[in-house]
Amino acid sequence: ISQNRFNQVLGASTEAPPETLSQIENWNSYLQKYPSYLPGYLEIATLENSYGNKEEALKIIFKAKTINPNDNQLKLLEEQINKGN
């Protein structure tokens, strides 16, 4: 998850408010220090999905699955995103 993500979100069709972008960037910074912290990935994926960035949310879930592919919360969130909820 790169610093460029901030600019990509700004160009999204459903633009997230600045406070949400700030939350995403804070989680990205945290995950750079603690890359195996699964709840951080869940938070980012949830935020991305809440503003219609389904593709980015699924990318984050895919990355999180490399940490723990059997995590139930990841599976549930992925199902919700794929169903459009």
C-alpha cells in the first residue's frame, strides 16, 4: 500500500472525505511499522469499501490473506464486499 494511494482515492468516483483519507494514511503508516497487524488491513479495507472503492478493498484483503488466510473476519468482509454490501 503506497503513498500514491492518497492521490488515487482523491480521483475515485466516490470521493472519501479528508478525515477518511487521513485514517487510511494513518493505518498505512502503522502497517509500515507493523506489517503483520491484521486489524489494520481490515480497517483500511472497510474504509475503502465504504466509499465505493471495492477493487482497492479487495486488494487489501488479498494482501492481508498472506498474513492469515484463515481469518474469519477477512472472509466475512470479502464476502460482504463481493455481495455489494
